Amino acid sequence: MQKHWFIKQTPSPDNIQAAVDNLKVSPVMASLLTQRDLTTLPQIRSFFTPQLSDLHDPFLMLHMEEAVERLQTAIEKNQRVMVFGDYDVDGTTSVALVYSVLKTYASVDFYIPDRYEEGYGLSYKGIDTALENGCSLLIALDCGIKEVDKVAYAREKGLDIIVCDHHTPGAIIPDCIVLDPKQEDCAYPFKELCGCGVGFKLLQAWFSRTGKPEETLFEYLDLVAVAIGADIVSVTGENRILCKHGIQRMNENPRPGIAALVEQAQRSFPLDLSNVVFTIAPRINAAGRLKSGSRAVELLLAGSREQAKSIALEIDEYNSERRILDAQTTQEALAIIQGDELFISRKSTVVFQSDWHKGVVGIVASRLIEHHYRPTIVLTQNKGEATGSARSVSGFNVYEAISACEHLLTQYGGHQHAAGLTLPLENIALFTEHFDAYVQQNIQPLDEVEDLVIDLEIKASDLFLAGESVHQVPRIYRMLEQMEPFGPGNDKPVFCIRNAYASKRKVLKEAHLKFDLVDPVSGIELSAIGFNMPDKADLIASGCAFDCAFTLETNTWQNRTTLQIQVRDIRETL
């Protein structure tokens, strides 16, 4: 697919020079910081060294007082508590966090619903299990905001519920204590917490009210960081603070379960957020996708390397199976699209096949967007209904699109970028029409082409200070590392060099481009890798000049670390 290159406006020469003088950084770094409105030393300190003391007061969240009071009552009266969470990474890390903390003070169980028998969110079976185990309080994590009927059922049976959710509320709020910063009348300053983040705020409030040292709670921030990365929430504001300290905690003192996953994946510490997203999160997710999310919780709770290693091996096997199913289902979905005569006239993708594995439909939806950049829904059959996952393109709210078709649905939930839904099989064709009609009417032309946001147009020589060797890792890379964690709202800087050409070209595994990018101005050669870009091979082999967009990485080979650029896109120079 062609991408739309959007190159940010370069700050004025005066502003760049002012940043160079005030912050003592290179012109390239000065430009990046100025673009992010980081122009004063206090702003720089807050960004590069965010402090846990700057976390918001948890009692600013609507109903936090009631939640803390109910939790404290359960502890004082020795009432049994169930910690209930969704089966994905956000849910399982939330359960591991809250269970780990509360087990010292309360009689507590945890429960992860079966993806296939119970589906997403709070379940009747989970509620009944809580009642059978003598629980008086259930804490629902990363789910519950739309479970009006199930909450009512629990309350009728005498089970109190605290919902800790971050998804978009429906028109009716469940009749229980609800913590969700997205509630209309919630004054909490930061709205982009993940489910684990909301669970953390409940514990933070309870620690504050009962006088417990927050340092003890901060030991679990590695779990919050994993959830932030996996759920693709904004890595700004409070999430940046939580994530920065969580990643630091993970690297300094990794819990046995995380260490076992890293070893199983043949990776090594230190990790950054990208490693969390692409190495740790898929494996944790695989347990809930293919077997049971409870195994992921057990891994995160493991107290020894031996115990963790056994579970990590099992979960890694699930992940290998998931990859096979993912690839197979993606190919089958692409074949359905290719055979659909109406597809070319649509602005959305909805595909259904009854025997697809429910655990991979969300991943497949993301894969299809890589081929056809459209809001996408992948459906399979489960318990006599169609059920599936939606993924969106940047700028388009897929939750609102699904909500506009709610008269055809049994259940749905989610947020702007991703959602889940269930509907009668006989409604699939009509839903497909209604969903596409909504997309046709509401998607903006710019949202139909993937944007590649480029921070700066540079020359290769701009990456090196006077006296720095092009064969060593430059100082600017070390400074960029300090801008971690990168993610939504704080994307890794993307650079572009124009009129470049390639030398030492080759294609690895028929998919990945490996070459040296030659800067036409300075003649500097930069080692480059472009993953999954076989369609660009002819362009770089033609000898024609091209423009290259990339991020800065490093490559270690035979104990020698050098600068490498990771190609984001290549296009012929106009």
C-alpha cells in the first residue's frame, strides 16, 4: 500500500538555536525537542525523568471513595474477595497486580473467564463461582462497564461489585461502584489509563487511605507497563510515568515469569517497550487466545524461576500454535476478499468463516489492515452466533461505527481503535451493509490512506557530531534512548533522507531488504534493514534515487554494536 508522507514542520532556525544554547544539545535533537514543546529545563526534566510523585490523586476518580470504603470493609470483616479479569494481557496483568497485593491482607481468589465458553467480560459462570466460593465482593478488571444485566444478577444474589474499567461506557452504567475515567461526570485528569492502570489507582487510593507505604505498591509497576504497551494506550501523561518506572523495575529486578518468557523467546535484558509489545505481550496473550488466561496469571505470579520456566515453555508453545493459525486464517480471509466482487466498492472489510479460531480473529483483523487499509471486522462462529473483533485505521472511531449498528447485535464493547462484538448469524449480511454504510458516510478521505509521520528531513551527516566516527553509535542515538518509552503520543522519531541510493543490496528470506543507504550529499553509508518490503526490492535495485523514511536502531554482531536504520518506507524521488 502507498503511504501518505506527512513531514512535520521544522522549527524556525531561531527556535532551534535557542534550544541548542539552552539545552546544550545538537541541532537535530533541538528540533525534535522543540517539535514536542520541550523547550525549558523543567519541561525536559519532567519528560526525561518523570517522577512517581507527579501521579494524580486517585481520589479524583469518580466513586473512588466508595470503592476504597467497600474494599476496606471486606478486609476488616474478613470477607472473601474475587479478583476477576479479562483473558487478554491487560486483564491478566490487572488480576496478577490486584491479587498479588491483596492476598497479603485479604482472603482472595482470582478468576479468568474461558474465552470460548463464557466470552468477553463479566460472566454468569464467574459470578456463580464467586458465590459458590463464599465471596462477598468481586473486583472486575478491564471489563464490566457495559455488563448491566450481569451486575444486576450479581447484586440480586448478594454479591457486591467494583468495576475497574477503561472502555467507553454505554448509555446505562451498571448499578455498582464503577471506576472508569471515561465516565462523563468523572473529573479524573487523565482519561487514557488501561484497565491495569485503573486497578493500580484503586490500590494506590487504598494504600493512601490505610497509610501503607506506596513503595511496596510500586514494586508491581512492571505489570502496569506490560499492560500499557499491550493495550496500545497513549504513552503520555500519567501512563508515561507508570510505564517508565515499570520498565525500569522490569529490567532491574525482573519477576520470574517475565524473565522466563524473555529466555524462552531467546531475548535478553534490558527491554524497552517495543520488546514488551512484540515479545512478552503476544506470549501472554496466547494463553487466553488458545487455552486459558489463568495460565498467564499463574506465570506472572510464579515465585521461582523453575515454576515460571515450566509455564513459560507451555505458553510459548501456545504462541507458536497461534502464529500458525494467524497465518492460515489471514490467507483464508484474503482469499475471501479477493473473491468478493463488492469489496472494491466498500470502504470497510467484514469477513466471516465459521471454523476460524476465535482466539486469532483480532490479530487477523490487524493483518488485513496491513493489506487493505480499512476499518476491519473478522467474525467466526461460537455457540451458534457470530463473534469477532474489530480493528480500525488511524482517525476513525470503529466503536462508534459498531454502536450505530447495535440493533443488529447481541453484545459489543471496546474503544476507538478496537472492539469486540457478537451477533446472530442471520444478521451478518445486514450488519455488513449497515457497517459499511456508516463508514462510507463518516470516514474522511485522509483516513483512507495510512499516514507516515516524519519528524525531520535530514542529511546522514546530521546524525554525527564533529569528531564522531560513522562506524560507531553516535551520541544522538543515546539521547533518543532516553526519550523512551515510545508509543502512541510519543512515537519514536522518524527521519527521512532524500535522493539516496543503495549499495550492497540483498533480500533476506524473500521478504526483508538489507542494504547500505548512501547519502548523496555526504557520501556517508548507513546500514539499513527493511522488514517485509519485497515490493521495494526492484526500486532500490534499479539504481534510481529514492527517498527513505526510517528510525534509528542499533545492530550487534560479534560483540560489536553499530548504528543501523530501520526502514519505514521507500518511495521513488519525484
